[in-house]
Amino acid sequence: MNYMKKVILSGIQATGNLTLGNYVGALKNFVKMQDEYECYYMIANLHALTVRRTPEELRENTMKIIATYISAGIDPEKSTIFIQSMVPDHAELGWILDCYTYMGELSRMTQFKDKSSKHADNINAGLFTYPVLMAGDILLYGADVVPVGEDQKQHLEITRDIADRFNKLYGDTFKIPEPFIPKTGARIMGLQNPNSKMSKSSTIPNDTIFLVDTPDEITKKIKKAITDSEGIIRYDEENKPGVSNLMSIYGIIKNKQMDEIEKEFEGKNYGVFKEEVAKAIIEELEPFQNKYNELLNNRDYLEKIYTEGSKKAHEKARTTLEEVYKKVGLII
Ligand code: TYM
């Protein structure tokens, strides 16, 4: 009874290899939510253009994310997997919403400030209007819920503001979406710098675990992860960010609460704890990696999935876009 289900839309940018942060903060929830909701999961390749990369890289990254989605457990029979650029409605609504978004509100976006300081030689207008395109992604599908990590919260807030502004001007058009930000794991931190989020683009060695890392790489990175001198496995984000971060990762994978983990490792040292964390990650990623490698060698299957998914997404998105065109007075 699909028509009764609430709608989910979320996406991941087509930029390089995904991290354990993407997996824990977003992907795992995408998978969990697919039975209960009508889900649309997209590969945000238009967003990826805001940072320079070669065409080959962008194409390959897009395929990698499709393979990642399926390998992580998103079932194309249940959820719609699609590519943003194959559904032209995204770019079209993005433009319209640009005209209902203020420079002032966009300049307050922390991600814009962050990214412009990292790419000082390429602060393009796309980087600035990035959240508007994202608002369009969400609003086209009438999404009730958007599962994301903590770093996307501000983008969800601006999406709600834009939708509300439009609805006030033209009458009820957009559903106001709710973010779904998990209690644990919404902000996985770097292993070397646990005060800043784990990121695909970190330049610090051993700071990031990638989903394609080998067991040896994972063990080495976890062993080297920064902890503290207290020697007690205890959750305290402020004073023990490194240990708390490892606990979050372990908790999500093992489906355990922080107090359970504290009990489990009572009287044990960091060495033992780290070994278990590494083991949990390796065990979690092994089936994922096997499937991922198999899928990347089966391009025809990937193409079938994203072609069918994008067609379905386009049908849904078009209805919203046409309503918007009519409401604002555009002739189509
Ligand atoms: P992106 O590609 O940067 O990240 C994808 C998802 O992973 C989450 N995430 C994390 N969660 C926990 N800890 C971390 N260290 C961590 N790093 C990343 C992100 O919060 C995100 O949920 N703008 C989006 C892509 C996007 C989108 C959308 C998302 C485009 N359109 C519409 C939702 C709805 C982005 O850049 O995510």
C-alpha cells in the first residue's frame, strides 16, 4: 500500500570514495527506513560540479555511489535510486527557488563558509546557491522526512524557510520536510582530529576510514586513532572526543547504547577496545565490499537501476514542477 507511506528523499554527493561517516550518519539509515517509507535516494552529481574535477572522475564517482547504495543494502525493488542530472526538474526548480531565496540567508550557511575557505581559488556561484538546489531536490518529491548527518541540518532549515515562503505567496504547494538526524553517529569525527568531522577530503593521514579500505588499513587507522590519557572507555564528547567517537562508531555497528559499551569494556584498556572497534568495522564492511566490487564490474545492471529509477523519479518530480510553473505564471 505504497500510497499510504510517507516519503523520504536523501542524497549523497558524487565526490570520491565514501567514508565511514557517510555510512554511519546517512547510509545506514537510508537502508533502515526503506520498509516504512516510500524512498527516493539520489546521487547528487549536479552538486558535485561546485568543486572542480575531471569529467571521467565525475562519471566514475556517480557509478560508485550507485554501487555503494545497493551494496549497503538499499533494495532497488523497494527504493528508487536515481541520478540528479537525469531528472531535469532539479535544475529547473533550483532556478525558480533561487528567485525566492535571499543572498543574506545563503551567506549565513556554514558549509558555504567552510568550502569557500577550502577552495579560495574557486568560490563559484554554484557553491553559494548549493542549498537552493538541495531544497529543490527535497521539495520536488514532497518529502516528509530527510535522513541526513548533522552537517546538513542548516540546509534543511533553509529548505523549510524557502518552502514556507513560497507557500505563503502562492498557497499550499510544498510539503514542509522534517530532518531525520540520528541521535548517535550524526557527526562522526576524524580519527586524528576528533574535533572536526570525518571527511572525504581530509588531508590528514589516517584521519578518515573509507568504505573501500582493506582490513589492514582499517586496523592501522583505528590503532592510530587519537584517544586521551585517562585510559577509561567512557562517553564524554567534550572531554574525550576521540574515545567517544570510537564508541559512536562501535555503537552504531553493533546496535549498542553508550552505557552498554562502557560496561562491556569496564576495566579494559584502549588497545583491547580499539581491536574490537576495528573488528566490528571490518566485519560490517566485508559483505559490503564484496558486493560493491561485484557491482562495479556489472555496469549493465547499474545502468538498468539508475535508468529505471530516474524515469520514476522524473514522473513524480514533474507533477510538482508543473504546479510550480503554473503558480508563478511561467508558460509551459
Ligand atoms: P554529502 O555527500 O557531503 O554527505 C552525504 C551524507 O553523509 C552525511 N555525513 C556524515 N554523517 C556523519 N558523520 C560524518 N562525518 C559525515 N559526513 C557526511 C551527511 O550529513 C549527508 O547526510 N548536500 C548533501 C547531498 C544532498 C542532499 C540533497 C542530501 C544533495 N541534495 C537532498 C539530502 C537531501 C551532501 O553534500 O552530503
